[in-house]
Amino acid sequence: MYLAAMQKPDFHTICRFRSTHLGPIKEIFSQVVTFCKEMDLIGSSISIDGTKVKANASPRQSKSSDALEK
């Protein structure tokens, strides 16, 4: 945000950008992953972050992992 003079885009702007440019975004992501593999920057281990953050979510829409498996 500092580089953008502390202005931030509306979430609709980001959503439209992602949906309009999905193909190129996937291609660039694939190229970045391939580059990282070639530079030996990616290992075979996976880490999971269990950080909980406060969210503005409806209790009716929130589901436990057991409920999602059903």
C-alpha cells in the first residue's frame, strides 16, 4: 500500500482482474513454480499453518471439517 500512496483497490476490482486474467495468472504461477524447482528452492515437505484469525463470517455458513466431509 505504501507504493500506492496508501490507497487500496476495492475487492470487486481484484475479483474482476482475477476472473478476466485467469489464464495468464495460471501460466505465470506455473512458470514461477517451474523456476523455483529448477533453482532448487522448493523442497518436498509441506507445512500447514494453523493460525486462527478473526473473520466476519456467518455462523450458519461456517462448517467444521467433519461437516465438510459429510
